[in-house]
Amino acid sequence: MTGTSAGRPTGPGFERRTLLRGAAVAAAASVPFQALAARTAAAAPVKTAFDAGYGPLIPVKDQATGLELLQLPRGFEYISYGWTNDLMDDGVRTPGAHDGMAAFRYGDRVHLVRNHERGAGPAFTAPAYNPEAGGGTTTLVFDPDAGQWLESYGSLGGTIRNCAGGPTPWNTWLTCEETFSTTAGKRHGYIFEVASEGKGNPEPYTAMGRFNHEAVAVDPATGYVYETEDRGDASLYRFVPAVPGDLSQGGRLEALRIGTTKYDTRLDGEKAYGTVSWVPVDDVDPATDTVRLQAQANGAAVFSRLEGAWYGNDRIYVITTDGGPARQGQVFELDPATDEFRVLFASPGSDVLNAPDNMCVSPRGGLVLCEDGGGTEYVHGLTTDGEIFRFATNNVDLRGGTAGKDVPAADHRGSEWAGSVFEPKNGNWLFVNIQTPGITFAITGPWAQGAL
């Protein structure tokens, strides 16, 4: 569905010029983007006390609007796309409340499936599970070599509060409803599958559980799907499919147990739990919100508001947004081959990490953590040794103008980050959303200089 004009892709893209200022600007205007990327990759970073190789954050102009929407390390640049109310290629206005996202490579294109955490209301696209539900997904197409956005369209409608989800090894997106509700007579609180090219499946996978879903991570070795739950007394689940790679065939839902009795992780700092086990959940599609209660009656561990999940480094990572001694978030690590489980990092305070939410893992091994706390919001990097650093600042203050975008001319610097994911082939682009006013960014720069 890529848009073309006279055989060329259409849509906003990086101008083929460097960001260097001064006398070099005119000479650099005709330099291809690839050459710019090579030069920025060779630039020496400026270090700070909390830096992992990239240097301090500075305001950087958006290549699409000219606005300074983000603060990034020197040498990094970005282009925005898919703002709320932007017209998509299917003639529909882009829905708001941008959230979880994943990226898939198709030849020289990247397809991104993006969640929209919206509640009850008319479905914005077809197919739709429930015509009276306003959430769902959109799909975006990007040319990573040209640094150019090409297309967007609605891919699944009729769902409620699509918060996060996760990519599968078979190149689909699992979108999760963060709700346990009934709208216009239809139950919600399920997982749906969306093709990364084309449209999604409007039928829920009820065997994967009906609860307040957040995110999933899939172990490619087994096809097991690890599921997080956003409740103050959450459980951590895994779905064992009857047919790996075909979730529509059903399977078995289980919950993680630490030790031999119910264990509460909510105030734990960094620690190792040893080998965990898994207990069954019998009624996976209940009329009332009891999945976690069933699990914990069988000895499942208790977690504080589980949020993002991701597979990387041969591990499953999951986040709590308000767990740990300071109640500012924890990062857990599970080895799915051995079931060894530990707290990799617990925030010591909001000035270090404030309520992490979505996450991903870089192709180079570092973790990306998206904040959803109070005050100024940051994207953080975290090494597998537990070293944390700031990578990006939300600088979306539109009180001086919106560059023609149909969004509120307000200060959005307190809005959450979401949907972080790297381009999967070369890892040279990070895609990420700011939920309000609803913007998607493609960020590139000298990744190899630091821990991401």
C-alpha cells in the first residue's frame, strides 16, 4: 500500500543534508543521507557523569516540522510522522493515544504496527472486533535508507485500550487490551494478532487469558508467549501454545511461581530468585477479573503493575512501573531456557528512573526504557550490568505553535514515551512514540558509540 508519485515514494523524509551549521551548510546540502550517517558515527561524543558513551542531551530540530521536539545526544537526528489527526493513506485521520509498537523488515522497507490506547467510541477502521470500541492499531511504512516515511493506514479496529503488546518471530504484532470490561455487550480484555503487512485478525485469542493485559514477549526457541498484567497485585504469565507459531489453535496459560508458596516481589531490590516454576490457570476467560486470583491461589508470585516486556539477549525482560524499594520501578530478567529469574535493576528514586512503562532491547544488547511518570519524561538506556543513563528528553512544548498540526497548542513535556523499537535488520533507527499529543519519531545517529 506504499504511496507513489511518478514512480517515487511520497511522504515526508529527511532532507539529504547534514545538520552541521556555519559555512559547511551550503556545501553539505547535496550530501546523501548515508554519508551524513557515516560522518556522525565518527564524531567524538561528549561524556557526562551519567553517560554510557553518547554525551549530554541537547535540543534537536525535527526534520519534518522544524520544531525542537526532542533532546538527544549530539550527532543524533530524527523525523516525526503520524501525528494525531494527520490524514492517513486510507483517508482516515490518525487516531490519538499512540502506544506500543513493533517494527518488521520487508526488503528495503520497515513496517511498524502501532497501538492506540483509546476507549469506547466508534471503530476508526475495519476489520473491527466491536464497532463501538475506539482502540486498535495503525500500520506505518518507512524507508530506512532514505530516512523517509512512506505510508500509514488503519490495520485493526474495535478494541479497547490497546496499550502494549509484542512482536512474534513469525512477523506479526500481538496487541493487548489493557482493560477488563464489557462494551456494547462485547467482552474486552484480550490479545489480538495483527499482520505486519495488511490487516489484523478481529477475533480475540481467548485462550491467552482475559485480564488487564499490558505487553507480551515471545521466546523464539519454544514459541511460548510471556504476558504481563497491569494490576497492583499482578501475576506474570506464560502461554504455552498447542501449535507453536499458530496461537489460534489454543494452548495452556500458566503463571510464574517463586519458591513453593505465594511470594510478593513488590518491594524487592536487585536480587536473584533462582529457578522459578509455573502453575496452571484453569478459567482463562472468566466473567469477573479473577485470572490472577486463580494463579495466586496456586502459589503464583505477586508483582506491582507489570508493564513492558521484550525478548532480547536470549532473555525475557519485564518491567514494573511502581515496584521496588522506592516504588519507582523494577526490571526483571528471565532466562527462558533455565527459568532462572532475577531483578536486574530497581530504581532508587524518581530522579534516576521514574515509572518505566514500554521497553525494548537494542540489537547491540542495551535496554530502552520509556518513562510514564511525573514531570519531564525521559527515554533511558540500561545496560545488562545495571548501569542506567538518559538517552532522550520529551521536549514537546507546542505553546509557540504546532507547525500546522491539528493538535492542542499546549505543553506536552509531561506526556509518556511509548512504543520504543529498533529497525530489525541493521538497528540504525529507533522508532518511538510520545502518547500525547500523539507523535511517532524515527531517530538515528552514532549508536555504536554507546550502550544502545
